[in-house]
Amino acid sequence: MQNKRKIINDPVFGFINIPNDFIYNVIQHRYFQRLNRIKQLGLSSFAYPGAQHTRLLHSLGAMYLMSEALKQLQQHGNEITDKEFDAALSAILLHDVGHGPFSHALENTLVSGVSHEEISLLLMQKMNDEFDGKLDLTIKIFRNEYHKKFLHQLVSGQLDVDRLDYLRRDSFFTGVTEGIIGSARIIKMLNVKDDNLVVEEKGIYSIENFLFARRFMYWQVYYHKTSVAAECMLIKILKRAKYLTSGGRKILAPPALRYFLENTIDKKSFLSDNSALEHFVSLDDSDILSTVKVWASSEDKVLSELCKHFVNRQLFRSDITQEPASIEKKRQLITQYKQHFGITDEEAEYFFFEECISANTYNCEDEKILILYRDGTLHDITEASDILNVKLLKNAVSKYYLCYLRL
Amino acid sequence: MQNKRKIINDPVFGFINIPNDFIYNVIQHRYFQRLNRIKQLGLSSFAYPGAQHTRLLHSLGAMYLMSEALKQLQQHGNEITDKEFDAALSAILLHDVGHGPFSHALENTLVSGVSHEEISLLLMQKMNDEFDGKLDLTIKIFRNEYHKKFLHQLVSGQLDVDRLDYLRRDSFFTGVTEGIIGSARIIKMLNVKDDNLVVEEKGIYSIENFLFARRFMYWQVYYHKTSVAAECMLIKILKRAKYLTSGGRKILAPPALRYFLENTIDKKSFLSDNSALEHFVSLDDSDILSTVKVWASSEDKVLSELCKHFVNRQLFRSDITQEPASIEKKRQLITQYKQHFGITDEEAEYFFFEECISANTYNCEDEKILILYRDGTLHDITEASDILNVKLLKNAVSKYYLCYLRL
Amino acid sequence: MQNKRKIINDPVFGFINIPNDFIYNVIQHRYFQRLNRIKQLGLSSFAYPGAQHTRLLHSLGAMYLMSEALKQLQQHGNEITDKEFDAALSAILLHDVGHGPFSHALENTLVSGVSHEEISLLLMQKMNDEFDGKLDLTIKIFRNEYHKKFLHQLVSGQLDVDRLDYLRRDSFFTGVTEGIIGSARIIKMLNVKDDNLVVEEKGIYSIENFLFARRFMYWQVYYHKTSVAAECMLIKILKRAKYLTSGGRKILAPPALRYFLENTIDKKSFLSDNSALEHFVSLDDSDILSTVKVWASSEDKVLSELCKHFVNRQLFRSDITQEPASIEKKRQLITQYKQHFGITDEEAEYFFFEECISANTYNCEDEKILILYRDGTLHDITEASDILNVKLLKNAVSKYYLCYLRL
Amino acid sequence: MQNKRKIINDPVFGFINIPNDFIYNVIQHRYFQRLNRIKQLGLSSFAYPGAQHTRLLHSLGAMYLMSEALKQLQQHGNEITDKEFDAALSAILLHDVGHGPFSHALENTLVSGVSHEEISLLLMQKMNDEFDGKLDLTIKIFRNEYHKKFLHQLVSGQLDVDRLDYLRRDSFFTGVTEGIIGSARIIKMLNVKDDNLVVEEKGIYSIENFLFARRFMYWQVYYHKTSVAAECMLIKILKRAKYLTSGGRKILAPPALRYFLENTIDKKSFLSDNSALEHFVSLDDSDILSTVKVWASSEDKVLSELCKHFVNRQLFRSDITQEPASIEKKRQLITQYKQHFGITDEEAEYFFFEECISANTYNCEDEKILILYRDGTLHDITEASDILNVKLLKNAVSKYYLCYLRL
């Protein structure tokens, strides 16, 4: 059916073509479509109201860049078969399919000990059954079990199309122009050497720019104090709801959310029990947002206060420091909340949150970014660059966020 | 508190300043913040996945343009006091505050006989009580009861900052570049004559461009067949849910949504009963989206089928024609659905929808766009322009959309 | 040599690839490189200081769009051979190669009775000799002598890639956003029927938008009163210089310019005498601009005054009217200049210029824009559109520009 | 005359207002208008064909940013009088007025021992005479003789609006997106402490981004090997022309250019002899470009060969290395050229050029970028940043460019 050769309007890259029926069917799958109900930047829209874009659009954008990168590698003389091409496109489309709503908050509360990558893999395997094994190679690439390692590196590595898309896209929708990277220029510089993805020598400045743009986005957007504060509140809300439910309290929530509140779900649950995955894929942002409003009328003071503040954008205040907050400071907060709300010490702890956030620009133990010199030798970017200081880059910067309710 | 002089990052206009505490307090009000949970383009994100922007950001953008327009009018020598300036800013901020989630669908089902403008006014009046009358002038301007009519015309008229913002913004987020208008140029050309907003002669081409861009966006975005199809499905879903509830069926939904399902809410209810408004302001997109997923497991076949298709993006097909669909065509559909689902005639009618959509680019009976010639005379744009054909513009173009489930 | 697969950075379309050696050699040819010394918009930089882009970049952009369009047509199942592909690319690259500096001014003064298209053809033929006939098909397409007419229509027609590029590009560099057209969308809608270029039905709105954007750019940019005034001055300057030279006056100028001042060059000269073409291709903007400064110190009062005003941006004032200026008005001007400068009647005429400019948005006698309906029938855009009024479009709008020196 | 409140269309910043008659008169002055005939990036258009923008537009853009910065400082409570405001605007408008065409090439050949800043000052002083001393404060600020040092620092310092504009603008016109900086964000963070310009603490990431963007633009654009090669050729051309003239050879050139060829012009000449400055201001890009074409037919083999290659874009090849080229390499080149052209050793030296280019991102000995902490203390950016490595930044990176004719 010719209908499947759709074109999608992307405000970032213009028109994105869906190249064939196989890719169309992946995109139309309900697991994938669900990503259109999960925001890429979670609660960052509290800080950047334009940042409402979804994981679905990010995945489509990453597919577009994957396609551009593969064509470029082909032009440089690297063989990539049609089957490999499609498998790489579907792998990047599905790389985030295991994300839940407000992933970070969720993974700390409703689900434990299982990463979104693991869930992505489980979902790909289920889809593979439906697709009669057509995702075999997709999964191999995703798991880095395919000999052409560069295909996996494009899906997940220091310089993958995931990052190339999200930096550009998050810049676009937040309005933070500093995150704009030269993705087209970087892609033009990609090549393959011994099955590994490498960057040609003249691309060094673009890579430096990419690493710094990422660092900028980390601190200016992803760990913006307002986003972190909102996330802390949501963690506390979900923890309280789970605590109440575990105590037998009946709490209003859509069935899928109730499932995760009422049960302890860990990695084993996902592997052994199909219903965990089924409930997981029917959860999205709307369930959390809708339910938090309902909980604002809860009889539990802690839950209702947290939810009321969250809904009306009276967010926690964030103090960012180089050192952890003192015990006195925290004791002071507890005393305040106890008096104000007439609650216990344990309950008072729901009104603040301490988090240590560290972001390193470039993790050398991880995958490396390899620069291919004109003489054929390979060098890590930290050697090749005359500005990147290895020691500084290795030592991640840490900041302490103390988020607490302002009374 | 200096804190209230915030700056908001807008990907469309750059930094937007919040000029003073009064405006800050309007923006922080829970009625206004709620708009960040209501998408500007409703279900258009099915057709344009980038179009996730909210009514809150649109309102802030319109405030920015209002501020630019007022400064321009002041530079042209028109007196605008600080109080009028603030009142105009707050009026445009609140002009859409009465929108519910997926307004068009909602106004046809859960609420009847009351427009979002009327609810906006009710909400402004409630806020005015809280603000000790500081919104008096805001309301006067909104209701067009203030002698400087141009202030109302900037809020709501043929050339208001509402339209100037949404055309630009919707273009930006959908990626449909054709809707980009020269809002800065138009604003530079604005002036006031006899308390009416007018456009200087050399702005004629910009106005023509504005009218055509609007027309383009109407057909290419706002009435895109995929958006219309999704909306038709949502109308049918809500109608079915209301029908079931009215028959005494217990149906899962958050309390605010259940209120509108279980009661008949019209204009009178809003005026007489405070709880209508209170429930209304706690409704947003998330309630609808979350609940539709729950209803996909309803025991009612009609409701569950509609919801399942909606959630999995198996949308109605849209046929667009110049003439209404024939009775045979519709009878054929009914027969099909009856056989396929084993349902009654009435039930079969839930699976298709016919709508006549007409959009006129410029409504002359409405407010006019007046052009101020260098000799001081005023002319309607349809006279001033050598390309706009009055008769064509007056006669709205009508198209018939037949949206129906593909089996 | 791999070196020839260059990539060019274009601020409008991003990276533009040079696909092969043949195209590289066309681009590197001195006739083509000369276009980098000729501004696309001539004297419009007086009105829009950003508009300094050259004909070379426009030609490269048009080549990019040609490539996109041809790929699209291939995807729709139309056969285009590699040879035809390259010929179409080279034809669009060279379509403007016959432009001189400030073409319009030049064609009215230094050169007469020969259009830039004719010179383009002469230059292509000369290049074809150097290229051993490799431009045979290029020339056939350019002259519309090839049976696949759509290739010529893409080079030169109502909807050619020339226009698609220049509207977008001139918008970009002038900062006039209203001229932005959806070139990517239009290209997606192109198809071929009976060897003619057609647009698919759903592209109607984009075509309307294209026609109106063009109209907008005509009046707002191309015929901006400041650009017209500067051009009128340049015409007068060159006329005076030619008059003085014809009277035997020795006048400073680079050899190529002097050739055109001292000789009467018409179509015949170009065909019979190789030196006309050789001198022509060594002329560019710099010769005119450099020489006008020299002439500002001329002993001839008329020439020196015109040049001084031009160089110091004391441009003619433009009055735009619906009717030609009255004889009295012009007589008044002559009297003024005579008294002020102490010059004769004939000399006074150099200080003003009257021009009638008419622009029709869509010329029906010309090539048409054909819309391909889903039922296979073809309709002219003026029938297919419900807003374009044929009669209005046919009747070109005329405006009278009276440009004169302010004393 | 109201006419002087013009608005200029800038593709980078949108509309730029000319705030009053004084600024209008500065802009209309022939010294300033001349900048519209001098390209900002000189010969970089050989590498980036979009980079045709002029110093005039850059100066207007910098004025726009100055105006934004001053308003921001006023909002932070710093007093800036109307007179100081206008003086700062005019100082930034005129800061580059002393640039000649292709400045770097020119300063190495036709003019010696006088910088463009010194000529800017001379021109400002001449204008000040014409303006009856209205530029007194402008000049004081430009010379850093005014007590409010931050005004000078905005004109010329580590974080001046000159740099803020040119990075953004050069990015825009070259299409090198990596140079885009958050100028609006940086401006929002500016403040004044003890009459010095400082940046608020939360602006640290933006400053880092600014420093890295500048570094990126240096190597990717300003010292692009094609631009450097073209500049080297022009230096050699002008040197040869000067040599020939000094030998008494009569050489074709417009009078202003001939003046600099025939005379030795240094700082003293400018101070003692008015005609040096008068000739200087009538020189621009067009004279050089037009004349190089004429010289392509010179009887001098060296001059004609260099010019022919330059005009036809057969540029020098650039080898970039960490070490200077070996003497053998250069001797080899000389031998080659001697044989090929039949010329002497000295003449052969015209066909290659060696240059050592070093760019340091941040010069600590220079003006510093001071960060204002919340506790009121000031810290240099190299202390405040956790990523900028002081030692690396201090040690400028050096690269050796060997540019030579390919035979």
C-alpha cells in the first residue's frame, strides 16, 4: 500500500521520510505511538514552557540522522546492506521505547532495579514475535552483538545519533540556542575504521563543540534547579502514595498506575510476569498528571499538600552548593514542617529532598570518540584536542541540590 | 520581592520579560498555570507531532506582542497610561483562560451552550475578587466597554495579537513555514485613529500576507484531515461515555471529568453553581487522555473499540468533498459496522461523523481591518488591496468532511 | 581526484554537495566564478543592507533544489537518466551566467537589445566547446528543445527552481520573512504528466502561498522605492558617462567598462565580435562601484554631482503614484535643477527619472501552473484555486515611480 | 524631521531602530556609509560564499546590542544618562570606521605602522569637527578616558558588543551554526561593579560557551585555509604592485589606490597630511577587486600570474602544520616556480607565503572577564569556571600555514 510512504513534518529537520513499509509498521506500533504521550524532557517544561516535545518526535529525528549518517558512511565506501540499514533505523527508533513517564522519578519509586534500556529490549523482543523475527538484526545491533560495531555505536555511544538529535531538539524547543550543535557537519566527518565509528581529523573542533554544548545543556536545562525541584516533588508524591497504598489505604488512580502502587515491581517481575510489561506500556504522562490533581484532595495531609503545591506550580526551592547541606539545616527544616503542618518527623521528610548531581562531559572509561588522522592513526579526542583537559573531563563535577518547600 | 521580575525563554520570541509584580501574580495564578496542561492545537499533534505547545506559552507570547504593540502606539504619539498598559497585558494573558481541554470536542459534548470566552470572563471575575478589584480595567477592556476601543481590538479583533502570536507559533511548532507572518512588521505599522486600531498605508502588503497565511494555516493545519478525524473520534467517545453514564452505568474517570459526565452542564449551571466552575478548572488534557486509555477496556463495545483505535492511532479516515456525503454512503457504513461489531443502528452511528467546515479569511461583518492613508482617510482592507477580492473573501469556502472507521 | 566532491556551506539550505567532477568543473569555470562578484539583488542593499548575496550562491542553491526536485520526480516513478540529471543541474547552474553587474541598469545603457538569457546561451556554447560537447544536452534543455519538457520547466517556468530559490534566499538575506515559501513542500508535490511539470492537488495551498509571497517580494523588496531610486541614479550616471565619451571626452574607467562606454554594443556585436563577450565577462559590480567613486571628481558637473550623491547615499527621492507625474511637476524639477546647478535643460533631465513598473503575479499567457487532480485531470491553478481571481491576476498592477534629486 | 527615525531590516536581529537624529546623522555620514562597501570577512567568501555581509551591517548590529546592554544595565539600577547612551551607541557605530578594504592584507602592504583603531580615532575626530563637538564624549569613551569604564569595555573588551555581534553574524552568514552564541542571555547577565563590566554568577556557562564559540570560529572560519590562502595571494599581489610602482613602472589603478602604491604611507603621513586620510576613505573593496582584474593583463609575469589565479579562484594551496616548513621545502618551491615561469629567485618568492597564526581564546593579560558572585566578590572567569584550564588558555595555540601556488 503506497500510503505507507508517509512524510512527517519536523520543525527541527523539515520533512522526514518514512522509507518503507517495515519502518512504517514499527512507527505505527502501539508501543512506539505511546511515546507521543511521554515528554522528552519530563518536568523541564516547568522551567522551559516550550519544552513539550515528546519522545516520539525525538526518536523520529534520531532516525532521520541515522539515515543521513549511514548514507554518509556508504559514500565513504563502507558497505551497509539494505537489511543493515533498516535494522539500524529500527534500532534507533526503538532505543527509547522502554521509557516510562517521567522516567527518573518513576525508576526511583514505582519500579526498582530495572533500567529503561532493559525494558526497551523486552519490548523489542515482544515486537519481534509479532513481526515474525524481522527485528532479529535490530536487536543484535541494539545489544552490540553484531560484528559491525559502528552500527551499535551510532545507536548508543559517545557520539550516537540519539545525542545528536536530542541536543539539537532540546535546544530548539527550550529556546536555549547555546545547545545548537553542527550535527550535519559532524555527520559529514564520520567514517568507519576496523568496524568502529571514527571522526575524521578536521572534525576535531566540531567534536569539542559537541562536548561543550552537551555540558552546557546539562547544567542549563537538564539539571536546571526548577526541573530538579519539580522532579524531587514528584518522587516524594509517588513515594507517599506508595507508602499509603502499602499500608492498605485505598487510593484513587487509573488501573495501570494502581498496579505499580500496589505491587513491588522489579526486574524479576518484568521477566516472569507479562502483566508488569502490559501495565507498563499503558502508563504515560497523562496518568501521573491527572492523578496528582486528584490526590490534591486526599485526606492524607502530606500527599495533598505536596500535590496541591505541584499542581499550582508552587515548587520546591532549590539551593545549589558544592558541599552537602548541614545536618542542622535539615533538622531546621523538619522542625519547621512539623510545626506548620502538625505532622511527624518521618512525614516532615517528605517536604525536602537532597540530591547530588554529577555530570561528566566525556567518560573515558566508556566508549571513546576516536579521531582518524590523515596518516591513518587513531587518537582519542582527549589526546587530539588541544583544549580538552583530560583530567578535568574525567573528574565529574558534582553539585548538591537541596530542594525544599518554602513556607 | 525582586524575584518576580522573571524572564521566560520562548523559542519563538526569545526572552519574554515579566514587567512587574501584578503581571507576575496573574501568571502565577492557578487558573493561568492550568493552561500549561492544555495544548494549543489539541489533537493536531496526531498530524504534526511537534505541535505540543500549550495555551500558556501562547498566552505569554501574545502578551509579549501586546507589549511591543503598545510601545509602538506610544511612539506614534498615542497616550497609554501605565494602568492601561497593564490592563491590556493582563487581558491578553487571560483571554484564553476559559479554554477546556480539546475545547471544540468538549463544547460539543460535556458542556453545552457556553463558549470559552464566557468562561474566561467568569474566571477573570473570580480572580478580580481575589485581586481586590485590580482586574476591573482588564475586564472592561476584555468586554469592549472601555472608550479606548483599540485596546479591546488588540485583544480580540481582525488583527489582534492573539492571531499574530498563534499563526507564528503554530507555524513554528508544526514546521509549516508558510504560516510565518511578519508580526514585527505589522506591529510597526499599527496606529490609532478615533480610538480605533488602524494600519498605515504601507502595511497593506503585510496585511494581505497575514490574511493569506491565516487561510493557509486553516486548511493545512487547523482543519487537517487527521486532526479533524481525531477530534471526531473524541467527540464520539465522550458522547458514548455520557450516554452510558446517563443510563446509570458506572464509568471510571477522575472526579472532575465524572462531574461533567454525570451532570448536564450549561450556561446556567456555571452562573448558579460554583462547583461547575471549580470542576471545570481542574480538568485538563491529561484527564481525557488518561481516561480514554482506561475506557479502552470498557465492557461497552462501542466505547472500547473507539478508545482502542484512538489510543493506538488507528484514526478515522477522512474524505473531503465539496458536497455532503450521500445517504447511501452513510447507510453502507452503518451496515458494515453492524455486521462487523454485531451492534445496533444507533450504535453504528458512533463510528462515523460528518462535518461541514467553512473558513472565511476575512469577515467583513465582523471587525474590519482599517487602512490609514497618507491623506488621513480610512479604507477597509478589501478596498485598499488590489488583490483581495471582496466577494470571494465574504463567501466562506465550505468543505464536507466524512470521517469514518476503516475496517 | 576525490577533491572535487566538495561540500559548500549554504546558510539557507545547509550543506550543498557537489555530486561529481562534471558539475565541479562547471562550478570552477571562470564564467561561473565571476557570478561571485555580482550581487543577486543589485542595488537593493541600499534598502536592505543584508542583501549582499551573490548570483553564484543563488545558482548553487537553485542547483540544490533542482537535485531535490529530480529525486522527488524519480521517486514518483518518472525516469530521469544520470545524463539528464547532470544536464538539468548544469542548466540551472548556468541559467544566470549571462548576467552583468546591476543588469537592469546595464541593459538600458551600456548594452542594448540583448537579454541576459541570450548572453547566458552564448557563454554556455563557448563553455561547451571547452568541454568537448559535454554541455550539448544542457543547452538543449535550456533552449527547451528537449522532449522531456519538464526539465526545461524546472529551469525556467512559472514554478522553476530559480524562483523557488530566489524567493527563499532573498527573504533570508533581506530579513523580510514574508517571502519565505515552503519550497520543500512544493517539491514534494511535483510530478510529471505528459512530459509536463504538474503539481498534485493537495499542493494547491502551497502554490497560492508561493504566488502571494512572490507578489509580496516584488513590491516590498524588488521594487522598493530606495532600490528603484538607486537604480535610476545609476542609469543616469552611465548614460551621462556614455554621452560624454561619445563626445570624445576621455573618461577614467577600467578597460572592460571603457570598452562598453566607447562602443555601441548590441546583439550583433556579441554574435560577430568575440571581444564583446570577453569584455563582458570581465565586468562585474566592482568596476561600476569603483568607477563611480572616481567620477565623483569629474569635471562634468552632471556626472560628478550624480556620482557624489550616489556614493554618499544621498539617493533620489521616489514618489509612487497610480498616475504618471504631470508635465508641470517635471517642468518644475527642471527649472529647479537649472537654477541650482547652472546647467541646461537637457542636463537637468539627468536629475530625475520616471518609470512605470508593473508586476503581475501570474502570467496566464506564459507557462501555466498545472494542478493534477486525483482523477487524473489537469487544471490551471487559476481554476483550481478558490481564492485566486483570474481577472485580477491577469491585469498587472502598474505603479509610477518618479525619482528625483532632493535639493 | 520625523524621517530620521528609520528602521533597518536586519536578518540577524530583526528590526533595528535608529533612535534619534544624532545617531541618524552618524549613520548617514559618508565615512560610515563607506563601510557598506567593505566586507566584514574580507576574502572569506572564497570559503563561505554566503559571507558577503559588510562592516556597515555589523556596526549597526553592534549598536543594537549596545542599546540592549545599556537598557539592561539601567534596569539593574546603574545610572546611564541620555548623553552617555548616545555616546556609547555612536562609539560602537564608529569603532570600525577606520577599516580599509581587506584590512589585514592592506596593513601589510599599502599602509604601515598604523592600526585601524588609530584611523578610526582620526576619522572620529574629523567628524567631531563637522558635528561641532557632539562626539566629544564618544571619543572619550572610545579612548577609555571616561570614568565609567564599563562603557569603554562594552565597545572594546573581552566581552564587548563588537564580539557579541560578529560571532552571531558571521555564524549566520557563513552557515556555521556552531558559532551561534546566546548574546541575549549574556546581555541579561551583565552588570556593573566599581565602574567595571561584570557578569553575574549564573552566567558562567554562557561565558564558557562564548569563549569556545569564538575559538571555533577562529579556526573554522577566520583562519580557514582557503581564506588564508586568498589573503596571502592578495598580499603578494599588492607587494608586487608596490614594488613595480616604486621602480617607476606606470600601473593602472583608480587614483586612491594609486596614491598608496606610489607613496610610502605610515602613521606620520596620516597625522601630518590630510590627503592620506582623504584617499584612505575613498578606498574600498571594489577598487582592489576591480584593479586585480586589470592587473591580470599586466606585462609583469609575476603580477599577471598572481592576479589571473586570484580572479579565477585558482587559489594557493595551504598546508597547515605544527612546525614551520623546512628550508628544503621552500627551496624546492622556488626552484619549481623559477623553472616554470622563467623568473628569478626573488620573483619566485611571490608564489608562496608562510604564516604563523596563533589564536588564544582568552588573554588574561588583557581585560578580564569578571564574574560577580552572589556574595559580592569578583572572580576571573578562569577561576570561576570548572572547565576552563588557565594554562591551556594562556598558551595560545600556533599553527603554521604554508600557502603556495599549485602548478
